[in-house]
Amino acid sequence: MGNVPEPDVILGKHAIIDLSGCNPELIGNNAFIQETLYHAAQIANITIVGELERHFEPTGYTAILLLEESHLSIHTWPEYNYISVDLYSCNLDTDFESVKNFLVTRLGAEKAIFTLIDRGFFKTNKCSPLAS
């Protein structure tokens, strides 16, 4: 992601997954999307401790799983055949790549953009000072 410095101490990893060209019938089915999110959590070997969902009219769906390790969220735009997914986990052994591969296959995505960011803090002054 550009010139973002690597943290000195990595406390988690954040996967950002953009899926385009998804099957509109599948991603318009909110129950199917919720089931898909739970399957993705199983593949990632993460622990669900809560959930929140929102249905949009006329279409669209957002679901967020609160994890012992952090969060997993999915947002659908059936009118654009598009889904965005965030998986943030403090378990550094989380298999983010397998989650991405599962989602691409299950949702029939024609294109996937996958970004994995190390999250943590800096012991040294590697970052620019914040503007005041």
C-alpha cells in the first residue's frame, strides 16, 4: 500500500478483499451471504463472539462478526455485482489467503483485489508527524 512503513511490532493483520463480477443471484441472497461469512470464519479458524447485520432496501447487505481475534465484515452491492470484505485478526497464523480463495469461488467473483496489511506500532519515529 504505497509508502506505508512496516510496524516494528506487528499485533495483527488486516485483509481487505474486493470482489467484482460476483454472481448477482448469490450476492442478492442475504441468508447465503451470512452462511458464507460463517464458513469464511471457520476457514480462518477464528472465534465468533457476536454478530450484527443490516439489510438495505432495495438491495444490499452488511454483516459484521465480532471475533475474539478482532472482526470479519462483508458488504454487498448486488446492483454492481460487488462485495467488500474486511478480516482483521490478531492471530498472526490466520490463513487469509484461504479465506480469499474460498470467497472468490463461492461468490463466483471474476476479479479479486487482495491487500494484506501488517498492523502494529512503531518503536522509532518512522512516520511523519501528524499535522496540527
